[in-house]
Amino acid sequence: MSRTVFGAQIIWEALIAEGVDVCFGMPGGAILPTYDALAKYEYQIHHVLVTHEQGASHMADGYARATGRVGVCIATSGPGAINLMTGLATAQMDSVPIVAITGQVPVSLLGKDGFQEADIQGVSLPITKHNYLVTNIEELGPAIKEAFYIARTGRPGPVLVDVTKDVQQTLMEGFDYDAIEVNLPGYISNKMEADPKDIARAARLINESERPVIVAGQGVSIAHAEAELRVLAEKANIPVATSLLGIGTFPTTHPLSISWGGMHGEAYCNHALQECDVLIAVGARLDDRLTGKFDTFAPKARIVHFDIDPAEMGKNLTIDTPVVGDALLSLRSLLPQIESTSHPDWLEQIEEWKRDSKEIDILEQETDDLNAPFIVRSLWHMTNGGDATIVTDVGQHQMWEAQYFNHTKKRSLLTSGGLGTMGYALPAAIGAQMGLKSEEVWVMAGDGGFQMTMIELKTVREQNVPVKITIINNSFLGMVQQWQDVFYEKRYSGTPLMNPDFVKIAEAYGIPARMVDKKEDVEDAIREAQETDGPFLIEFRVPTEHVYPMVPAGKSNSEMIRRKRPLLPTDEE
């Protein structure tokens, strides 16, 4: 039904038509007409006022990862839009669907260095899937409709729509969003089917293999192909590793799970990746954090790579059989051609590596001191074996979470993988919690990363978001300090932290909190947080220690550094 509306109204009506129920943003001069129009639509869409625009983009990201829907963030021109960029780059690296709406100076001021003008289209070009500068009211509706289509289809990603202020204030006759058609010639949609010849070649390699390994990435979850992945693994008895972002696509408690590999992945998983004869990558981009030095990764394997993005084929590794297409459709075509088989010798070899790893990488390391692995495993137990969504920041705690929290359901670990963005956890958890409603959501952050965006505690309190927050406080930028220990002769330049009292900061925002520095208090603190109706913060004070295994940057996964084997009674004698 066509109507006469202002450009600002078109923005809100388009968002509502796309099914958006919540958006995250902050007003400013160039986006003010849109915020003024919000009053007409507040009962249909909930706007969350953030404290900093970076928080808005991370909240949209967390919402999108947790729900599988498109996240939306809004900012004004110049510094407001630029503050979104860290979050958009994070989403681009991790294939997260976001639509960012930004205000821009009027057309008459474009290119004239007007107040709060910046070339947002140019700035965002390399860190978005696509972007638009809308300078004509006729272009606004189609730009937003295409933005949502591009963000959510194919390989998902962030799309930015920059709208000049005068377009927002312009009246348009005959607006009908439902009548707008998306026409993008050459664009790859999410229903792309792979070449049957490639599927057949992949099946032949898998059937002939004696030491196969599957590597499942986040693309499995994006394609909703978890069930098909499990059928493939069980039918051919293939052990399954994941990338960091692929955690949750295959239950870590499954007998065929070999956890995750790479720089800080499980040692036995890295052994399996290095010794396999066929590696089947599904929706994983095979980046350096997983592979180590590219030319030394899986040296004995022929690689089959399933991915919707043809740009990933051969980008880092030589691929024997590339299969370009939607992961769900590709696996469905593959399964009838896969033979039921077993690999007893191979699985027993992996079990032997696993036993050796567990002997060395023991959880509590024979110490009475509180440490991060103990906290993570306690949280896993206290959430009924992982029935919660964990949102981590970036650093040592991120690796320990992946190692010690057994994820059995999809989208239960949200983290910045490709960009490695400190400050991600708290705002992303706000977005995730608002998307998941009453489900249990936990922040796990380090003391360094938490301070980068802890101003969003204001948003937590203002919106009464019932997110639970854990801070692993070792008074260092822990991961950087670990590198300084190992590679820089313990020169701690720029890594010691003078931290505030996080409990007092939380309480200043009206958020209940407590500090824990003893093992015996961990479960009680987690229980108190769970029983609190609303947000809760726990500061865990822990000593500095290293994350193991560790593959030095630029080295082979075969060169990983291991924790020293614990002393046995006979050794002590």
C-alpha cells in the first residue's frame, strides 16, 4: 500500500518490515530527523540507547550471532559513524549479518569538510560486505531492502547505509516497501548448489581415506547444517574438529569430537590434523590461527573444502577438491554417496594422543590457588553442563573458555575470532541477551578488555539486562604478557595494569557484585549471580599463568609448546 512519508519514516518502516524488533544506537545532528520520527514507531521497535557507538555495533553483532537474525545499529555522521567501524570490521571477519544506518551531512555539504563530515562510504568499504550512500529519497527504500538481503544471504556480513540529512527530511509520495524488488545480477545467494561433479570427487576421496578428519567452522551453523554434519561423521566414523568459531556445531561430548585445533587448541586435535590423510573442511576459512604455518599444515592430507565463498578456495592452502555451495545443500548431496565405514586404528591413535594430552594438561594443575580453568569448568557445571550462552572477550580467558567449557549446542559461544577485538564481550552479551530474552547469558572478560567498553554497564542497568558478568582479573594484559614471557625475555612493556575496584564500579551503576579470590567461593558466587533477578558481576582475582598448548606465530602446529608434565611421586623422591 503506497503512502506519503518522510525519509526518516521510511527507515523505521523498512526496519519493521524486515522483522527488526530491537536496534542499538545513539542520536546526533545528522541522524536526528530519524530519531525524531522514532516516536511514531516505539511500540513496534525497541531502541536501546548505548553509551558509545562501538557498543552499538557489538550489540548488533551479539544479537545477530545469538539469534541468527540481522542485527541493527544506528549512529550519526562523522565520529559517530566512525565509532561503529571496529564492530563492523569484527562482523565482517566473522561473517555476521548487520545493517548499520548512519546519518550524513546534507548533499550540499558533501565533500566540503562540513561539521562532523567524514567519508563513511570510503572508510567502511574494506570492512563491510557492501555499503550505500543515499543522496536521493527514491534510493532509500531500495538501499535498505538490498542491505538486509545482502547481509543475511550468501556469506553473511555487515552492510552500511549512509543517509544524508536532507534525504531524511524529504517527503516521498507513493512509498510502498513491499513493492520494492531486489535485483542484484551475479550475486551469490544462500541457496547455491554445488557442482555434482565436485560432490562426487569429494565423496570418492572420503570413501578412500584411512585417516580422515572433519574441520567444522561457523559456516555449518550459518547454513543450519549441524544435523547433516553429525550424520556424515557417524556414517563414516570420521573424527570432528572445529575452528574456534565452529565450537558448538558438533557436540564436544560426542565420541567422535576431537575438540578444536590451532594456536591454543587441544594438542591431540593438532596431532590428528597433522597426521590425517584426508581433511574435510566445512564452512571453515582455514585461517592462520587454525593452520599455523600454511605450508606445514596437514602435510599428508588431501583437502576437501566446502564453502559458499569461492574466494576462500585456495586462499591459504592448496585445495584438492573445492566444493563451492551452501553447506547444507552440499552435505545433503554428499551423504547418499558416502559409504558406511570405520577407522578403528585411526580412532585408537587419536585416543592415545588424547590420553597423553589429558595427563599433561590437567585442569587444576595440582594447586590450591584459584585459576581461570577452574572457574570456567565450575561455570560449565553450574549451568547444567553448558546450558547457557557464553560471550567472551579476547585473550587468555577466551582460550580457556574454549578448552574447559564443553559446548553441546550451537551458537553457545560468541567471540571475536578473526579480528580479535578486545572490548567485544560486554556489549555483545547485551545484544545476545536481548535477542535470547530469558535464556542464561554470561560475559567472560579479562580485566584489560573489560575496561575498554565497561561504560556499557550503564546500558545494562538502564535496560535491566539480566546478563551475568565474570571478570578474570590477573592485573595484566595476560596474553601479551605470556608472549613477553616466552619470546621477549620477560620484558613487560605496557602489560601491567593498574585496575580499579570492579565491584565498586558495578555498584556505582546499581549492579550487584562480589569479588572472589578463593576456590571454595566460586560456586557460591555463580549461584548468587544465577539467583539474582537482573544483572550481576563477579570479579575473579587470579594469578598470572600461561595458556597451553601454544603454537608460536608463524610456526607449524607440530611445533606447539606444551605444559610441562606434572611431577609424579617417584620424581619428587
